[in-house]
Amino acid sequence: MNGNCLFSPSPPPRLFPPRSIPSLSPSVYRRTGVSDDVAVECRNLCFSATTRPGISVPILRDCSFRIPSGQLWMLLGPNGCGKSTLLKILAGVVNPTSGTVFVEKPKNFVFQNPDHQVVMPTVEADVAFGLGKYPDMSLEEVKSRVITALDAVGMRDYMQRPIQTLSGGQKQRVAIAGALAEACKVLLLDELTTSLDESDQLGVIKAVKELIHAKKGGGDVTALWVTHRLEELEYADGAVYMENGRVVRHGDAATVLDFIKAKQSSYIDQIGFSLYCHRFAVNLSVSHRLIQTLKW
């Protein structure tokens, strides 16, 4: 590979959000009573936002769960349930109001829109970009990390491709490769497939699943994937389901999926019953008026 294609390991300051998210205070993120096989853990996590009049509005309420190392987990729930806020707390962007959080380091955040993160002119240069914060890293080590990371997401053949020629799914995989090149332990993935077509959706999720399995036993990588799509649970080892700022259910993906489907079925039955009652009431009212008219 031509070394001249790589950008210098010490690039100029970046105007876009970095891949590596700085951690919060050690008191919040210290591994206290957390076993070595756990990559992410929240205990009694709460977060409240303060409005302009000074009113405290609870967003997250007493959230507790743990994610084992070396697994792909999904974070699901209705709009406004607190998924994005929880992910920001795990990433270190927002401080919790109370409770404790542990996330294994280094951790990396991959944005929903890859254009907010993939900004260098070529695939190779973009994956190498984050390594510029290691001034003592040799060019050979940079090359090795870039190749290994692109291999992990199935993008090695695209090393010299201009970024603007890639599809949305391919850009997402380049962003993930950039995180892997920095030897991250935890990937925080924010609805990566929302704006992708079906082919790109499968390509991204399969790439994440395969790289996690490939890393098993040799520097485990753990991923937490925010999604609205129940079909993506097929690829997950576990899931966290939220409602109204609370973790309602967490565990293996099949159990959580059954729980969600049961809730959906119950909701549909309630709607059907309500419609039936409404229709019955309307018919009863019409019949009553007809009887009164005939009497008159």
C-alpha cells in the first residue's frame, strides 16, 4: 500500500465532533463492584432537565441494566422514551442527575448521520484521522490499524475511494472502522440504519455483528445499537427496552422481542375493543333516535 495516501498522524484541529468521547468525572465512571465481564452498567440512573422557569422535568427514571463484554445489544423504545439521552450519558456528553454509570474504555460514538463524522477526502485518510492524537505512533502502525479496521467492516477494497462516492451504509462502516482503529472497547451506535436503504441496512448491521464475533476472546468489542426496527433484534445478543424514561425490560433479545410483541398485541386488542364500544354506542344512539321518531 502506498504510504503517501495516508494523511499525517498529526492532522490539524477538527471542526467536527470527535470519534472518541471524553469521559465524565472518575467518581461517576469508576469500575466499582462491576465484574470484569461487564462492558456497560447503569445503576439507578436518573436524569432531569431544567426548563426556563426553573422546573425540573424527569427524563430518565431509576434506570438499571448491564451489558456483557463482547456482545451486540439493542436499545429500543417509543419516541421520547429517553433512548438518546441515555446514550449521551453513556458517551460522556451529558452528566446524570443521580445514579452510577460504568462504560469500559476506550469508547466511541458513531453518529446517525455519517456525514457528521466522515469528513476526510478518502476512506484510508478518514480511518487514519483519529490516530493523529497519538504523536508517537509510527506510520507502519497507522497503516496496520487502518487495514485491520477496514478488514473488520468489509471495506478494505475501498481504501483509495473518495468518500463522496460511497453509499450511506458504506460511510457508516468507514465511521465504525475509524472507531476500531483507535482500539475502542465499546461502540455506541445512534440509529445507524434510519436513513439507509434495505441493502445498506443489512450491510451495516452484519458488519457490526461479524466484527464483534471476530473479536471474541481477543480484545472483545461491545456494541450498544439504538434502533426503532424490531427486525434488527434478529442480529442482537440482548436488548434494553424503555418506556417513559424507564428500563422496562432487559435481557436476551428473544425474550425482549416476545415482551414487545405481547405489548403490541395487547394494544391492538384495546384499540379494537374501543372501536367496538364506540360503534356499539353510535348504533345504540341511532336506534334510540329512530324509536323516538317512530313513536312520534
